[in-house]
Amino acid sequence: MLKAETLDVERIRQDFPILQRKVHGQRLVYLDNAATSQKPKQVIDTLVDYYSRYNSNVHRTVYTLGEEATEAYESSRKRVARFVGAAPRELVFVRGTTEASNLVRFAWGEKSVKSGDTIVTTIMEHHSNIVPWQLLAKQKGAKLKFVGMLPDGTLDMAQFEEVLKESPRLVAVTHCSNVLGTINDVTRICSKAKKAGATTFVDGAQAVPHMPVDVSTIGCDFYAFSGHKMLGPTGIGALAGRKELLSEMEPFQGGGEMIREVFLDHSTWNDVPHKFEAGTVNIADTIGLGAAVDYLTTLGMARVRNHELGLLKYAMETLSKVKGFQHYGPQDMALKGGVVSFNLADIHPHDLATILDEEGVAIRSGHQCAQPLMGWLDVAATCRASFYVYNSYDDIDALCAGLEKARSIFKI
Amino acid sequence: MSASDIYKELILDYYRNPRNFGKLDQFDISSHDTNPLCGDEIDIQIKVGNGNKIEQIKFFGKGCAISQASASMLTELAKGKDLTWVKQLAKEDILRLLGNPDLGPSRIKCALLGMKVLKTGVYGYLGTKLED
């Protein structure tokens, strides 16, 4: 009953060559998907195909190879945009979520944030949604305010309402916490922020790979995500932005491709989104991300979410039976992505990760790029197991067996 | 080498019952560092006695078993030694204290954090003394 999977995991696993390898003689049990996902052969083949058959630069050539590359690149933009409910011309390709928040910091923040303004973010953010705003606030003499959390690991909405009274310029919030798995009601947050006159930035790095996302329903001004966490290559991600904002904004980087005309004393800018894609873009990985989106679309994002929810429920049920297991984050599974952060008795996360590695089980250990959140949890570090489409109930059993072995080594 | 070989009785013992753990009321050297990968933190305090000897030494911090046990063992080894002894302290000495576990490139940083803190503190102190 509980073990009924909503995806054909056995068949999916055949698509991922890396899952065939052994680690320390054991079957690889990859549970660090919140850090980066593995890649199906459909994505890997796309990269090989591009470099083997039509490698050339985009948007500047008239020969066959260049036209094919441009077509593949722009087709990828259309599919990635459709995948998150954005219009293709509102979708800027970037290196990843970190580059997206930095793009907004410079291209929007330079002009829009003034001394004395308030920028609002939360203590559950990844460093990529804190540090760019710290830098912006420092540069502009603006105030950076953090919304806290309730004991159940959800955002303190009362405190959020309170800080909105300061009419912040920007509200930057994560859609899904990379540590606790908390899924924030970003539609409600953006609606309230908008009424208070704020521009909104949503970090979707942990949401887009794992659940249906529609940026037009969310109603945010900017939405960012990373390709490598959603079966795509590293070094490619996207920033979806409202057309009016993108059009008004200054460029991020200057160079080729982003210009319309260049004179010795000034230049004019290319249309959105090309205005923000200076230099030769990451063609191969963009096409690879298109293939990743096709793969996920075929699986169906609602089924991906259901599958992870099943794994999450099974994991919480089995892991809580391990003596000394302490879980961090919401207990309500409907509010939680496929992420389990935990500690085991007095074993430090890095010691635990070393022991699990010997069993072939890969989990994240450390501060998870969220030191303010670690401070709130009052721990130096946690362990994190995070799931994806190729994970099975056997993987969770392997994690449990590894935890029991750690208990025995540490004599707990 | 397996995990049970790394996490020997000795390391677990020092992790759970660290020797020289705490703070000194009076000290001449205080040094702190962290290992950003693990979030390990180590502080070492030293009271310098006659002839630049390490008269008293304590450490405090938090982190993985390897970082905390190695720092604790190092304070035991350092007590009573000349400050200049710290200069010739090397990676091999720390690994020997831990029983020569086969640590990978990321975990070796945990083992060497205490030595880094000790060296930073003592070098700083000796540098100041030289200027005097």
C-alpha cells in the first residue's frame, strides 16, 4: 500500500548510467539530490550530439551548423519557459540560481534600491539568496531584514506582515528550503509583498525539479532555478522575469550578443532576454537542459511530486524508528519537499557521512549552505538525505541500515 | 580501511571525553579557526611559562569526532613543550596520534584543524615577541 510507487523507478533507473557504478564495492545509493541530480542518458546524448554534429555559435551565423545550433538553443528556451509557465522572451539563461540572484542584484538593484530602503529575506534561505542582498544593502546603505520561522519550520507570517509595513523595495524568498524541505506559500507571500509595493524574487532551485511550478500563478517578479538539480548539466539555469521589469533594467554584463549597436561613446541594447546573455552563451548545456525538461515533462511533475511524497513518508516512518534519530523541519508532509535533514545521537554529520559512504550511500553533511538556518536550529551541521525520480524504497532501507551500522561503530 | 578502523575506540573516547577541554582564566595565546566544509570550530588557549614553555593549554570547540579528538590529543602532546616545538609539528605527527587512519582529502582537514589553530596562535605570539 504505502510502497505503491507512482513512477516506474526500475525503468527510470535504466536511463541513468551512473547508477550502475559501485562505490566501495556497494551499489550506489545516491541521496544528495538537493545538491545536484544525476543525468539520464537522454541528456548526456544531447551534449554529445551537439558537439559531434552541429557545434557552432548561435545568433550570428548564416551557415547550416549555426542555424541548427540557434534553433536548438531557442527551442530549449521555449520548452524550459513552458515548463515553468513563463513566456520564452521572459526567460533569461544564466549559470544557475546564484547567477540569477546576482543578475537581479546588479541589473535591477543598482538602479532601484536607494539608501534607507528595506530589503526583506528569510532565515531559511540558501546563501545564494542572502549574500547578494547583503552586498546590495551594504553598497546602497539599505537595511536587510530577516523573517524568522515558527518552531515547526515554517515562516513566521505574522513577522512577515510586520516587516511589510516598512514598504520594502524587495522581498526575496525561497520556494522550498534546501535544508528543511519547507514549501513556502510563495503565491500568498508575493501577493502580500506586491500590495506593500515590493518587487519579489523567488529562489526556485529546490522547487522546479520536484513539483509543478507556474510562475504566472505565483505572480512573482523574478523566479530563478538551476538546471543541474533537475537532471540537466551544470552551469546552466534560468531567471524568469516580468517583461516590463526586464525591459527597464540595465544590462548585467556588457559584451557581444547583448548589444544592438555599438558606437565609440555609447551602445544600445539587444531585446530581452538577449540583453542579459552577454558573450557566447552556454549552448551545449542549454540544449541539455531542454532535454532534461523533456524527460521530466514525460514523467509528469505531479507524479514526480507524488513519488517523492511516498518516499518521504516511508523515510520518516522508518528513520524515526532508528534510536537517536532527530529530524529537523515540518512534520506535515504536505508542506515538505523530498528532503530529510537529521542528526543521529552525538555522531557528527561528517562522521556519519563517512560511514554511510562505505555502504555506497551518498548524503550531504554540513551546514548545507545555510548557516543562518543552522544557527536557528542551534546545530553546527546536519545530515541531509534528498530524493529524486530514480530513488526507491530500497534506497531508504539502505540508508537505515547505514545508520544502524553507524550506531554500532559509535557504540550507541 | 573501513569506517570502524577510522573510528577507533581511542578517537571515540577523546570525542566523548575530551582532555584539556575548556577555557583558561589567564592566557597569553588565544587562537581560533574553523573548517568551512564541516563547520568544525576549534579554539586553543595557552598560558606561556618561563623559557617560552607551554605551561597550560586548553581547547574548546565543536565538530566531528576526528577534529575534536585530534585537537584534544594535540593539547596533551603540547603541554610542557617549548613554543618553538610547534614549528616542527607536521601532518604526520597528528595522524600518528590518531593511529594513522586512512583519511580522504576532505576529512584530513578535520584532523589538521587543531594543528592549524595551534600554529597560528604560536606563530602570532612569537612574531610579536620578536618585534619586542
